[in-house]
Amino acid sequence: MKQYIDSLDQWQLIMLVTLASAVLIQIIYYFAVYLRPARNKPPQQPAVQKPVTVIICARNEGENLQKYLPKILEQDYPDFEVIVVNDCSEDDTLMILAQFEQTYKNLRHTSIEVDRKFTHGKKLAVTIGLKSAKNEHIVLTDADCYPASNHWLADVMAAYAEDTEIVLGYGGYETRKGLLNKIIRFDTISIAMQYLGLAKAKHPYMGVGRNMSYTRSVFFAKNGFQSHYYIMSGDDDLFVNERATKRNTRIVTTKESITISEPCETFGQWVKQKKRHLSTWTHYRFGTKISLSIELLSRLLFYAALIVAIYPFGLYIEAASAFGLRLIIQLIIYKANMIKLNERGFLFLIPIFDVVLPVLNLSFNILNLRDYRCQ
């Protein structure tokens, strides 16, 4: 080893240390965070299943309600109600709900009337749904989502322990043909590995409204969304970022607990969706920003050091070894999570997506900043 080090000049040694440091940080992050969702144990079903209210906010979602609402209403769970908040719909949502209510006695709906002088986001609809709920435990999903099984509610609710107030689940997307679909599903599982992994590590920072649960008490303890109501997005991630603690939050990762959504069909639709999702990260807690930045910066440093190590420093074997070690660990841990969360079809595209997605996300953040300055 000493002979090898002595053979390097000063700048080669600095570059080698930089590359090794980036790889080490990445490996620590993969094992300490990304592996946790895959290793999360299934919850034990309680002897007594608590009553629960499912809340769905729907704006012009008549077609999706027609397709997916029965999958929620027919869950294998002893005591639950479903509240659909009709949020200013101008399609046939009300007629469809009225038809379903004749068949399903556990379905109720409430409506927000159109007011041309007043605009609002999803937070108002969620708040109205929570005020209408008769149960303490709430499960939220979207109108274009459906549960992967009829044990969805049972598994989500089984994750509650005595001190649990928030449960975070995985919301995936349908598998379809095309590269865009693979990008969307890779991006989705990557984000999930991060927020589920950090929550499992006692550092929860976000959840997705497609599949999450919390109590009415934790919602109304600080007046709901009041602290960030002025922000259109954030009914899920900003709420969790504000209310979740290392003691009151748990995750659920069984295949039965997953929800599935329809993915965007065009790149433009996905860009619009991503910009909306990324618009809230600047409002996260400072500690959350630091935690997320460590992984991203170490990844960028890894690729930059990899390139420079090859040229101009000619550290070909060292660069290949660093890349290979990280790639093997990356593929193993992604594969474990893909099996856990029932994803497939993009494992060997991960090395490409791993480079492309940070660039795309940076571009979306720049676009958000430009749009904000133009307002």
C-alpha cells in the first residue's frame, strides 16, 4: 500500500481521496437509509381493528371514481367509512357518487361549491374531509389511485402502535410501455426509498398524499395546514415535515399496503407534475435540507471525481473499481426495494437514470425559481 501511495503524485492522491470519500458517503447512505424500506418487517395485525375514515379529494374525477372507488369501498376491513370531497367538480362526479351511495352504505360525500372570486388548493378539501370524518384515524388517497389489494386498509392500520400518529406508505404507478414510464417509476421508488428510509431511521420529513395516514388529533393540534396554507402544494409533504417526529411516525411497505396511480402519458405532463412536487422543498426544516443535500452533493461529487480521475489523472483502475463497487451495492439495494414494493422492468437502466434524474430535478427547480420571480 505504501509503495502504491508513493507512486502517486500529490494531485493524484488528492483526487483519489476525494473519490474514495464520495464513494464512502454514498455507501453509508445506501445502507443507512435506502436499505431500510426493503428490510421493514410486515406489521402484525392487531386483535381489535380500529375504525378508520378514508378521505378522497376529487375535482372533475368522475371517470376515475367510477373505475377505482369500488376497490376502496370493498376493502376487507370491519369498520370504515369513505368520504369523497367533491371539490368544485363540473363533470358528472355528483351523479356517480349518488349512484354509489345507493349501493355502499359506508360512502359519504361533501361538496365545495364553485366560487369564481375565491381560489383554493387541495388543503381546503382535505380539511373539510377531516372535519366531516367520524373516526380518529384517517387514511388519505387520491381519486386516480387504487389499492393493490383488498387488505390495503388492514395493513396501513396495522402499522399503528400506541404512540403512532402518522403512517407513511408507498404510492406507485402503473407499469406501462415506454421510457417515460420507467423514468417515472424509477423516480417514484427513489423518492420513496429516501422518505421511507429516513422515516425508518427516525428522521421523517415527507409523505405522499396518494397513500398516507394520520390521526385527526395530530392534524388539528396546530390548526391543520394553517402555517403553510398560503402555499398551494404541500398538503402531504409539508404537513409531515411539520408534524412528524422520530416517535410518532412509522412506515408500511407490504405489497398489500401499496396504492397504484395512473402515470403521466407525456413528458410535458410529468414536468408540470414534478415542478409542483418540487415547489415545496424550500419550506422543509433546515435539518431535512441538510440531510437531503448530503446524498445529492456526494453523488454529484462522485461523478465529477470519477470523470476527473480518469482524465486528466489517468486513474483508470481506481475509477473503475469505485464505480463498480458503488454500482453493485446500488443495484442490490434497488433490487431489494423493487421486490418489496412490487416494481420491475428498469433495474439495468438505473445507472443511466441515476445521472439523468438529478439533472432533470435541478432543471425543474430552476424553472420553479424563474416562475416565482416572474409572478
